[in-house]
Amino acid sequence: DGGITQSPKYLFRKEGQNVTLSCEQNLNHDAMYWYRQDPGQGLRLIYYSQIVNDFQKGDIAEGYSVSREKKESFPLTVTSAQKNPTAFYLCASRTLGELFFGEGSRLTVL
Amino acid sequence: AQSVAQPEDQVNVAEGNPLTVKCTYSVSGNPYLFWYVQYPNRGLQFLLKYITGDNLVKGSYGFEAEFNKSQTSFHLKKPSALVSDSALYFCAVRDLASGNTPLVFGKGTRLSVIA
């Protein structure tokens, strides 16, 4: 079945460590997005990519990095510079105007 | 700039009663509007969208939304609520003239349907 796969679903990290969240899609969509979700704050855009080898910062890019080497893949690295990384992270891809979301990855910093 | 507001953090409704979840938006041009639903620890699922045409849009699971240009609103409605409708609902908007800019989401409204 076509869709977006995020892994891992749950991740625990010690302070000072970088972690990478995986996002893979087989929908043949050009555009992909990373959102962060915190209780009561809705979805905030971290990074997005309209095409392979190109990406743009969203509203809260500080402390995060991405790459887009393949159309299918858009991994997100949460670096040690991100001061409050504990959150639920959602990856999405877009066709026409509609976004399709993965099931999310919950990151907890211990 | 584009923005969307969901004025209610929480909406409570009895099962079988009609429900409304409110959304207002702000864009420079014509809006492209969406509603999504999220169940606990899951991703967002698409419910419906409005681009142009009939102001009443029908979507998944019996939901519909009414576009009102003069009030810049896009409220989500359902004639008879089910307990299984309890979830977090997000409204989103993009300016049709803005090319491929990302959707802007509201902060979400938690719907609780009580049996």
C-alpha cells in the first residue's frame, strides 16, 4: 500500500545526543514536510522540501537539520542544539494541495 | 501572511447531538481550506477541503464544512455526533495565489462526545 512510513515510533535520547528520525514515502510526491506537535500548540513547521536536493526552513528550524537526497526520503536530525526536543514529530508529503501524514515519532529526552 | 484560528480548545457534545467545530482564517487572496482529524498518538487524517464552488463541502465519516467568505470562516459540522468522533481536529489554510507555500494549521480543537 502507498503511504508514509516514520520510524522509530518511540525514541528516547540522552541530553547532548543527536538523533535522526526517518521518513519514507512511496506516493511519488515531490514535496515533503516535517512538523513538530506540542500540546496546545498545534503543528509547527520545521523544514520542508519541494524537490530533491532542495529544502527550506520553516518557522522553528533552529536545532534541526534535514537532507533530501532521494525523492522518497526526508530524514530529520534533532541536534543537541535543540533546547527542548521532547515532542511528537510528524512527517507529511503533498500532492496538489492535500497533505498526507505519517503516524509520527515521539521523541523523549531523558 | 496567512493564519487560521480555532477559538475553542475543547468542545463537548452529547452523542446524537449536532456538533460544530469553529475555524476562521486570514489570507490575502482566495483560501484553500482543509480539516484534518487526529486520534491519540497517530498522524493526521484528511477529512475534507474547499477550493472553490459550493460553499457546503462534504467529507469523510459524515462530516461537512461550510465556507463563509464574508465571515472568513470554515466551520466543521456533523448532524449527529458519535462517541468515536472524539479526537483532535485541525483546520488549515493556504492562499491559493501563494504557489506552493506550506499549509498553516490552527492549534486544534479537542472534541469530546459523551455517551
